[in-house]
Amino acid sequence: MAASLDIEGTQDLLSVSTLAQRTSSVLERLRDSARSARADERREPTFPIGKAAELVGRTAAAIREAEKDGRLPPPPRTENNRRVGYTLAQLNDMRGLFGTRPWRAATDPCCVIAVQNFKGGVGKSTLSVHLAQYLAIKGYRVALIDCDSQASATTLFGYVPDLDLTEEDTLYPFLRHDDMESLDYALRKTHFDGLELVPANLRLFQSEYEIAARMARGQGNLIDRMAQGIASIADRFDVVVLDPPPALGAISLSVLRAANALVVPVPPTVMDFSSTAAFLAMLDETIETLADRGLAPSLQFLRFVASKVDENKSMQKELLNLMRTLFGHAIVRTPLKDSAEIDNATARLMTVYELDGPVTSSTVRNRCLAYLDGVNSEIEVDIRSMWPSHLARLRKEGLA
């Protein structure tokens, strides 16, 4: 018999399956009625020439000169002969022409960042997606792998996971079948040039049980499976961002083993701080256990991000200061403050980086972008510090 719930105020018993169907239907309508389009209709963000010049690392005059002499195609214009903003793809063409691509050298390691905390609701997926999009805007080649069956990161790219995707589109086949050699089948282009996505859906949850059971039976080296998948595509990317589930399960262990960098979002509340303390203790035990088996992850950097910060609350302000004292240089200096702009973008199943304009006000949007860019730029420096080919430039920029 199907499980059922007695909803107060109604006489009928609603089955879980009925509730699931109803909520899925509502979600699909929300998706279709949102201002943002579905994944195959999303539009690349565009940039005015001043911002394009800043991102490319050349002057606006240099860009206009290259267009004038034919080295770059002329920009599209409106009927009133006004320039239309440049797409990210056009910015990357400029970087290729001017030699300003920030890519790692072939001899530099691919940076594999796990954005991880074993507690839900800390802003893990929000940080993962905004970090991946920020790096793509800066010209890096990025893969975002959604390892969480809740598929929040996937949803922010315009998918309704359990309607638009099957299990064959996710990590699930690769984790399940040892004879698969590459994750290439699951990579999808996104509306951000240079950013590809391995999506997730609810079916991925099933792999937790299957992997755990197979590990218990000693079948295959499943803890290395994620690392094997990333290795199969790493030559195409500078950075791989992993968004794992908020629990210490089989997939999280495989993610931890694959990562060479760890970013931990921590809201400055008593419950979240307590949970993070437990997470660190558990993480320490897990790394020791993996080390005993010769499987310890090799982390190049560990960073904490104060997320969902509301400094108007005195307790949060106190905890934020405590976190800065405890974590020292490991905590990102810029707090990722709670912002209505992020909330409103998320409600449209989008991110702040792809909105055409402010949802709230220009002041709120600019302040939110300052927080996001501040957090992501510090992590970008950590990434570049992993690459010997970037050290001279980092020293020249006063960042090393």
C-alpha cells in the first residue's frame, strides 16, 4: 500500500506519489513561467565595451582598432547604430587574438575544487554555480559536475532535472559501470562559453546505495571512480568544480578523493558553526582513514567562505569575527552576504551573473556583485597559485 499523509483541513488521504506528481507539475509551470528560459534557450550574458576591455585585458581603443582593421569582426548594432553588448564567446575570441587567455599550461595540474559541507542549506550550490560562472567570465575553461541528487546546481542552469534529464545524462552510468572510461558522454555545453555541465537528477541518489554495497563487498576501486572520471576530461579544462551531496556518503568520499582543493561555505550561525565543527572532525577522521589505505587526498588549498551573512544580526557579527580568528588566512576575507538579489535570481532559477539587470535595485545588485566577485577572485588567486606557469604573473600583480 502506498504511504499516505493525513493533511489537516482535508478529508482525503493524499498519497506520497500524488503529492510528488502535483509538486513536479507546479515546478514545471514555475520553470516555464519564469522570466528565464529553459536550458536550451538560455542566452549568454553580454558586456559593454568598457567591461569587455577590462575582462580581456586590453583597452577599448585596442578592441575598436582590431575591429577596424579586420582582426576582429565588427560588433552587431541596433537599428539606431548603437553597439550591442559583446557575448562571452566574443570576449574569448578577443583573448585569443590578444594573447590574454588565462588558461593553465599543459604541464600545470587541473584544479579540482570540491565545494563541500555535510550540512544542507549553507549555500553550497549557490557558491558552486557562481564560482563556475565567474571563472568562465574570466576566460577559464570550466566543468561543473553536479554530484548531488537534489540537483540544485543543475536547476540553476535551466533544467527541470527529473523531467528534462534521464539517469543516462548524469554521473550515474559512470559510477555504476566500471568499464566506462570517460565522463565525456555527460558533459553539456551551457549558455556560458567555456563552461560545461555534468547534470544530476534524483536517480543519482540510487547510486549511493549501489556504490556503498559494492564497496562493502570489495568490488572495484570505487572510491577512485570520480578521480578517474575527472582524469578522463581534465585535459580540456583548467578548473573542475564539484558540487557534492551534503552528507558523508559514498559519492562524497569519491569527491573528496578526487579533489585537490576544498572550499567550505559556513553561515555564521550557531547551528551552522556547530555543524561545520562536526564536519571538520569527521573530515579529519575520514582523511586519516583514507591515508591508512594510501588514498589520502592531496589538497593544495582549503578555504572557508562565510556565506549567507547578515551583519545586522549581532550574533552573526560575533561568530564571523570568531571564525576569522579561528580560521585565520584560510577564511576568504570577503563575506558572501545575504542578498535579495541572489534570492530573486534563484527564484527565477538563474544566477546574479546572468541577469540582464537588477531585480531589486542597482545599488543592491552592485553590492551583491561586489561580494560575489570578492569571494570568487580570492579563490581564483588560490587556483592560479597551483599553476607554476602563473607564478611570475602573480608576482607581477602583487598576488604572490
